[in-house]
Amino acid sequence: MAGTGDLDEGFYSRQLYVLGHEAMHRMGTVNVLIAGMRGLGVEIAKNVILSGVKSVTVQDEGQTAWTDLSSQFYLQESHLGQNRATCSVQQLSVLNPHVHVSAHTGPLDEDLLLKFEVVVLTDSSLDDQKRFGELCHSHGIKFIVADTKGLCGQLFCDFGEKFEVLDRDGEMPATIMIERITKENPGLVVCTDDQKHGLSDGCKVIFSEVQGMTELNSIGPVEIKVCGQYSFTICDTSAFSEYERGGVATEVKQPIQLDFKPLSEALQDHQLLIFNDFGKISRHNTLHLAFQALHSFVKKEQRLPQSWSQSDADFLVALVRELNAVAQVDQLDEDAVRRLSYTAQGDLAPMNAFFGGLAAQEVIKACSRKFTPLQQWLYFDALECLPEEGGQLEERSFSSKGTRYDAQIAVFGPAFQEKLGNQKYFLVGAGAIGCELLKNFALIGLGAGEEGHITVTDMDYIERSNLNRQFLFRSQDIGKPKSEIAAKAVREMNPQVKITAHQNRLDSDSEGVYDYNFFMGLDGVAAALDNVEARVYLDGRCVQHQKPLLEGGTLGSKGHTLVVVPHLTESYGPAKSSSSNAIPLCTLKNFPHRIEHTLQWARDQFEGLFKQTPENVNLFLRDPGFVERTLANGDAEAVEILEGVWNSLQDMADGGKHPKIWEDCVSWARCKWETLYNNDICQLLHCFPPGQVTSNGLPFWSGSKRCPHALTFDPNNITHMDYVVAAANLYGHIYGIKGTGDRNSIRETLARVKVPSFTPKSSVKIHTTDEEMEEDRKKKGDDNEKVQLEELKRKLSSLKNSAQMCPIDFEKDDDSNFHIDYIVAASNLRAENYDIPAVDRHQSKRIAGRIIPAIATTTAAVAGLMCLELFKLIQGHKKISSYRTAYLNLAVQYFVLSQPCRPQDFEVAGKKYTLWDDFLVEGRGSNQQEMTLGDLLQHIKEKYDLNICSLFYGPAILYNGHEERLKKSVSDVVKMVTKADIPPHKKMLELIPSFAEDEDCELVPTIRYMLK
């Protein structure tokens, strides 16, 4: 179990980056009770079990009914009439081998609840909530209530009195480089301008490495007050010594203590409502009363309101008015109360997914004391999913059909269910969000009709680390294609769903599969991708084919959703420039001051030494055109690449320095250590001594420039040996030499290694900025590089044949391959050079491996919100106000749901367009004769009153006054200028025009030219 012994880091790897080891160990000691095993209860149980508590007991007295199948993914028709908890426990048990899962089929009572540290109630009466809430509050048991009714839901938390939160947001403590500190009251701290400090009033920091005003280094945490993005004030520094240089301020996270009211008291306190959709503030207050009124309704009538019953809705409104006579809520939203009544019998998988993620995250907070809990009520509704313009369905259409969709039909009616079943959707990605989406698709019946279909593609295979949040997969599936196993799980959940699994990457290479006909046969697309480039590409294909897109993503406890509606909203859009986040080359090479810099440097070292150079050598040996292609990259890059090839090949060809036995690899690693951590640092300090001052008389080594010191190799130092062991093994691999991890034998070899002496050179120039480096390169001109290139070409042409090398692709998840060993050691040694605090293997792996932290709770919530937007798309909602873009952070209960942005318009020759506008041209007439380029220009002139002066196909110029091309067919001109045939699958060409009427216009409608 999670709480006994070491954590299974392979299983929990991505979640550990969200919660950390200490929080995970605390969770592993907690026993959780989840009452109610309908759709919401099983969602919470699934997420809590995956998170790694000690044990989970699921309780339910009820028996499976048709209405349960709409949202309970572990129940099947064969379970009808059987206990819900008993039917669910086996599948819940296999989600996480470290968590003990059991079922309780008896009623809830005091003796049962007292066995647990956390109790979650779903599908419960208000009387039970009050009674058990008082019991839990008085015994220090964390108490959570979660409920969904149709398109509305509520969440309540009571973690007792004096609940201590150890880390309120889970963010890494800020580390700030100091530019200067003033002597005054209060003292002003000015940070270097390379990164905003990100602190807020009341945060506390400790100081280190401050020179001059050394008193700061020895005092405890100091509270700060923010002055700006790069400055803050601290305590009285007027009596301290004069500040000289340097210093680091490190945030010290402070525990916070929270008090909770028991549910009976919290019911009366509207100040405890957490708002999430700022267009619905009055509705949140109304729903607080409406849920209480709904309990009264059920108590009096022994049933929920009938679907779309006007009389029941009137009764519920009357009950709410009675409650409001005491509560005095302004602007009571009676329309929302009516729609709650109309849909309360509904049980919707997306709503349960959203609230299941939120409620499970609160369980994690209760168990781990990490993140800020909900204080104390949260209401959410998606009533805008209902028909627009106040459309009302008829009560008689909602009688039970005895189908698995009854609880969904109770909200939307049978006609919508039929439309949902006949949808054709394309899901790209079958990872964490993809699994959650597919589960929801199966439950709601997407693609389950006669004409419906789902296509899912994912090129990845299942790994052990996936099992913690990609809940459709099991340990026996490791190594199998994600899409195939996910599709199989969907068929088991709902045999009616028609689904096809592909293993294709979605990019230009797969356009033969996902061509014009494929996209035009779709009703919509859902993106469950983990990188921006793939999202941008898919978004472009959806805009090109005028298809709606559902997009969502997560980063630990943070998530976002976006719905793209043709002609109504903006699209995902092009990739935003990330150059502002790029680390300057000179910082990496000579002036690192953060661990991220040393880790990137180590990753660059790995790629250069063990991957790029061996790959280039192999290309040179087998590809006669390699040198000429390399020259096309530019002289500077060509010199660097060809020098690396020459240095490697001359040794191999001449029987020179390349390794022939294992001992040679150890010798190389030891000498490489000396170069990187001693010689290079000595050369840097020779160019810029510790006392160096700038032309302005200021210390050179100040602010973000940390003065380094050289290291002396010590075979008894673990990190020193870590580097040699990893580097020697990797170096041996690229030459086909088998290595070893035996440190004793490596030490014996090291004793015989002769390390060349080193003397710094005054002729070496070290650049202090990237701009200076570029200017220096321009001053030297290209002549020097051209001379070097000619010499390299001559040398390379004289080499004899050599054996191929073995390049190494970086793999972060194999702990036996020395890849992460090398990165950790290389980075931490360089950090030691510059007195940067080292980080452990876990954090090094996350940063250098660019691992995205992930947790099942956020994934479930995001997928739920995406599917609520799906309901709107399928109904064809026309109002932009019906749709929602969401940003959430479950760590701190931060929700921003807002209306999507409209597409930006642009003007061409006095007429407005958006990205959704294009000029569709049928390239062939009824006689199947393709139009000429001149015909195309004339067609645009006649139909749109615009004269094309230039026409582009990608970067190729089709027309720019080329009269001789006007009589050729458009496709012949394309083939002529691209010097390539048009692929057979291409049925549409995207042509970018420039118009004489508005030649300087940056944006223009695309010409979609249909070939077939």
C-alpha cells in the first residue's frame, strides 16, 4: 500500500511531480469512505484510488437500474438488480495495486463512519448530510458532500477546526537573484531584470550569498511587501552594513491554518460560496437555496421532480421563495430553479466527471494537507447546454425507455439522443484526457447510432507511468498501442459504440489518411494532445475544413478547455512565440544562475556528445550529399557540424584517440570532467577575474552573473564518480563498447589515467551577451568561416571508410541506461561550480526530461467540461454566450469560466472577413476540364470583385505577373513551381492571394481550390 514503505515511483511518477513525496506518504496512511456508487460516486472513487490513499471503502445499499448506465462506467446491463457497490468493487480494485478497496452494502451509521479519516457523501439526503456532518466535525473526520442533479452540481467541504495546510498552492518556492539592496527603513530589494519575482504581499523570504550586507544572511524568514514586478521591501536595513553585491532571496512557504464550519451552520452562510463563472453570480446564490429546496421536495414527494414538469417546477420555485424569505438573496434566478427542476432526474457523465475530479482533489487535500481546500461551498451549472431561446421540451417525451441512456434522455429528450448517436467524431490522442473523453463518449452514446462512428488515433504505446491516470489501461496492457486498448475498453463499456483505432501521428505525413474526404465526413474533432505544435496543426486542419474543435489540456492541478466553433469563435491559433522564455546562449555557456540553466546545459551536452555528432558521422559515411546539405544551413552551423564529424572520424580512421577498450572510455570521461568543471572555469576566470569591474566601475560578477570556482576531481566524491560512470558508459555505447557500473574497478582505472595539464590562454575571447556574440561574428565576416569550411571539406574527402557509430536517443524513463544519471551529475557539478543549489534526481528528471506533471483529478474535470461543450455543439447552439472557455487550478479552487472570444476580423478592399472566410473554387467544371490559372484569376475577379496580383502555394510563387503561366492549369503550375507531383490524396489546394486593391493587407481569405 502507498503508506507502507517506499513509493512506487514508476506508477506514481507524473503525480509525484504534482504532490511530492511527503504529501504522497501522508496520503498513504489515510482510509477513505465514499458513499453512493452511482455515476458521481464511482468517478470520485476512481480518482481517489488512482491518487494512492491507504484504503477506499465504497458504500451503496441500492441496486443497479437502467438510469445508472448513463454515467456509471463500471455497471453493465448484466448488473441490473444487483448491488452497485458490489458490482463496482472488482474493477475499482485493479486500478491501483497499492490501494485496498472494499465494498459495504449496508446502511451508513456512526460505527462505520468512525473507522475513516475522510468521508465523502454522494446521492444523500440533507438530513443525512447534517447528521453525519456533525458527527464527522466533532470527531475530526474530514467531511465532503458532492452532488449532481442534471446540469447542476454542488460541492461542500468541512475539514474541521484548525486544519493546517502545509503548502497552499504546490508551486515551487521562488528563487530571486538580487541586483541591489538599500539601507533604509524599510529596505528596498531590487531583483535582476531577467525574471519577475512572482511574490505577493505577506510572503516570506530568506537571504543567502549577500556580500556586504551580510546581516541578512543570518536572519530568519523576512516578510515582504511588493513594490513592483522586480522589487519589494523588507525589514529595517538602515543599521546594516553597506550592500556590495550578489545575493539570493528564496521564498519560504508558510503553513496556513483554516477553520471550517459544520454543514448545518455553513448552510446559512452565503459568504462561504466560491464563485466560478462571473456571469452567474446571482445563480450561485440561487442554487444554494435550490438544492436545499430540492431536498425538501424529495422529502415531501418521495421522488425527484418529473422531467420538464411545469407543476413540479412551480412547486420547487415556491419552496425556494420560502427559503429566500429568510436568506434574503438579491436577484433570485427563478428561471435557473425551473431548469433545475426540469432536469433534476438526469444523471450526466460529463457533470459527474467534472465534479468527480473536484471532489477527489478535495479528498487529496484532506489526506495530504497540500493545497488550499474549498471553503466551503461550490456550485456549478451548465444550464446553457439546454435548447437556446428558452426552448422547453414536452413532459410526455420523457417516459423511461428502459435504455442505458434514460438518465440523459431525462435532460435532453430522445431526439437529441438519436442525434448524439449518429455523430461522427475524430479523437486525436488516447492518453490521459483521451481516456477520460472516450469514457464519457461511451456513456453518453456518442457514435452509438446506426450512422455514428468514432475514430481515435495515437501513435504511443502504454507505459507503466501511464497507469496512474490513464484509467482505461491495466498492467497487462503495457507495451500495447494506446488507441487499440482504449477502443477495446470503450466497446466493453458500451457495446453499441462504433469505434476504430489508428496508430498514426497527426501531421503532414498522415494527410493521405486524414484527407479532405475524411475531414468532410466528420461532425467534429476532439484534441487530447500534449504539445502545442500538434494542437496548432490540428486546429489548422479544422479551420481548413470548417469543423468544430474541442481542445483541453492539463499541467498538474491546472487545466484549460477551449471550444472552437466555425464562424462564431476564434480558433486555437498559431503557436505563440516562446522566445521570451528561451535561455540566452551566453547564460548557458558561461553565466548560469538557476538550476534550470545547468540542467539545460547538461541536456545540451548529452545531445551533442552522444546523439548529434554520431548521427552526423553516420550521415556523412552513408550519404554523399551530406556535406552539401550541411553547407546550406549557413557557414557558422556548417563549421560546427563538420568539425565534429572530422574530430570523430580522424580518430576512427587513423586508429587514433577513439576508444578501443572500456578503459579508454573511462579515461575519456575523466578528461572530459576536467575540461568541463576545471579547465573551462579557469579559462573563464582568467578572462574575467573575481575582482573584474565593468567600464562603469561596477563589479562584473554581480546580479545574475555568479562568480564560479573550479572543482578538483575526487574519486571519493559521489557526484564526481556519478559523472564518470555515466559518461564512460554512454561514450562506450556510441562506439559499441560494453561498459560497467562497478565503481571499484573504475576507480582502479582512474588511478592510471593521465590528465593533461591546462594553462588558460589570453587569446581566448568569451562573449558576455548573445548580441555581442552575433556582432563579433558579423565583424569577422564569413571569409574566415569559408576558409575553415574549405579546409574541412578537403580533410573529410581524404578520410578512409570507418565503422558506423551508435547514436543515443535520450530516454528519461529507463533508470538503467545512464541517461538521467548523466544529466543529474553533469547539472549538479556545474551548479556546484556556480554555487547554485543542486536539485535531486526527481526534480532533475522532470526539468531536463520536460515531463508534464499530471494527476487524474484535473484530467477528469477537464474532460467533463469538454463534453459539456460537446452537448452544445451537437445541438447547434448559435449564441457565443452559450459556450464556455475554462481555466482552472484545483490546487487553490481557482475557476474562470468565460465566453470564448469572437474571431478577429480583418479588412480587404473595404470588406470585412475572419479566418473562417475563404474563397471556395471548384477547379473542374461539369466537363471535368480543369481551369487554367487565368481562369482562376478571372473567377475571383467576377465573383469577389478582387484582382489577384500575386498567388502563393506555401512558399512557392504561382503567379506574380507571369503571363506565360496563365494558360496552364492550376495543378500544372503548382507541379512546375514545386518540382513535385501533387499527392494523389490531395483534393484541395490552399492558395494565398495578394490583391491589387489592397496589396499591403497582412491577412487575406484563403482560396480553397478543389481539384476533384
